[in-house]
Amino acid sequence: MTDMTLDNAEGHPAARQFFYVTAIDGDRVFPLAGPYESRSDAEGRVDVVRRIAMDPDRNTQHGRAAFMAYGVTRLTARHPRRSALGRIDVNGN
């Protein structure tokens, strides 16, 4: 799992933890789905998000997706960030 902190949120009383399914390409991290309330919620969606990323009907950049690593990133921030796909359920919807 990767950790990120935004908004100078470290130690801020309004800081919360959000979990995202992310794709990693070198030193770049792309939040694809989320935010989710827990690490286990995000982990349960890694495979379906990977399939969506590699689906040519749903992703015009599907060729690059095969070469990325997929996992979960915990974001500590005051507000959640938008992800490319939003909240995906375990069925890919």
C-alpha cells in the first residue's frame, strides 16, 4: 500500500483517511477508483478496476494499462479527491 498526504493534513484535526485503487507507472500514481472507507473495501476492487483499465471499450489508454502496477493508496487529507472512475462496486459498476 502506498501512502500520500495532501493539504498539509498531517496532524490537522479535520484530516481523514481515504482509500483508492491506484495504478502506478514509474513514479506516477493515478487514482482510478474511490474513495473508499477502508483498505479492505479498496483491496476488494483492485482486480475489477484492473480489468476496466485494460478494457479497450472502456479505456482509450488500455495499451499502457497492461504495464502498470495496481494496488491501494491511502490518502490522508481534509477532503477526498476525485478518481477517474469514481466508486466502483465489486461487479465493476
